[in-house]
Amino acid sequence: MGLGLTTALLLLASLLAVLKVRAGFGKPLPVICQVADFTLTNQNGRVISLKELRGRPWVADIIFTRCAGPCLKMSRQMSELQQAIPAGSSAKLISLTTDPEFDTPAVLKTYSDRFGANPSRWWFLTGTKQQIAALATDSLKLTAIEKKPEERQSPADLFIHSTIFVIVDKHGQVRGVYETSGEGVDPRQVRLQLLAGIRRLEREG
């Protein structure tokens, strides 16, 4: 195969990929479920409720600071999303801890600083186990299951939890679910899809 034909095929493949992504961005985001009101505490000790998020889209995930698995990768991806969001955007980023007994606001502050979290944009939230479960599991459909001691492969192997990002609209409705890892998942495309979702939700009434 000649160099010219190879180059043409690569350009065509790239164009098709871009068109596929843009077609996905053009689809309306469905309403999946409604987020119930909550009261949690962020890394600076500030009390946060659903009221603070009304009128703006937000992206959420669930991690814990002692995590030896996917949490570091997820937090890096959230940090990259934070950097990519335009300065004038009203969007917020929310990271819930599935380990609230250990992840106090002070611990979350240290962890958030590690990833360059802007406290006006990205909140790390903690509370009681019941409060976290009510928001994460019941409202956002994020899974978090504590491992039995005999099932743990290391002292930090504490939970099995979701590796997805969830996007929520101005009215507290879940509008999209995005897998962050796994076979065939391109983190850059996930970030672009989230940015497109944020823009779409910001334009909604």
C-alpha cells in the first residue's frame, strides 16, 4: 500500500471518529433520576447541600483517600476535567468519599491539594456512612461495597466501588453516566463528552 493511500485512510479514519463523537454530543441527555436533598461537609469544613448546586451542572464520582486501586486515576481524570472547564463556567465537581470514618475534612483537604483541586470548583464531601450512601447509592447510583476483612488483599483494599462519573443538571437530575476505565475507554474522549455535556446543561433553562 502506497504512503499516500495509507495517509488518506488514516485521515478518513480520524474524520469518521470525530464525526462519531460529534454525533454523540448532539444527542439530548436523558433524565435518569432525581437527586434527593443532602447535607455533607467539604474539605474546608463547609456544609454543602443540594441547594448550593441548584442552577449549575455538576459532575460526581466516589473515591476514598486510602484507595490502592482506581481512585488515583479517577482523581487525575477529574483534575484534568477541572483544568479543561472554561473559567467562566458555573459547573462544579464533586468527589464523595466511601470511607467517611477515615476521610475527615482535613484528610480530604490534603488529598484535594495533591490533585490541585480548586476549592471554588471541586468539592470533596464527607459525612456519616448513612448520609454518603443516601447520596451516592440512592440518588447518584454509585456503588460502594465494603470488603470483609478476609477478602482484603492489602490494608488499603477496603471497598469495591464504581469507577464512573455522573453528570447532574441545574435541577438536580442525573443526566449521564460515563465510565472512566476499562477496555476501549479513552479518557480523553470521556473528558470531551463531559465538557460537551456541561455546555449543553448550562444552556438549558
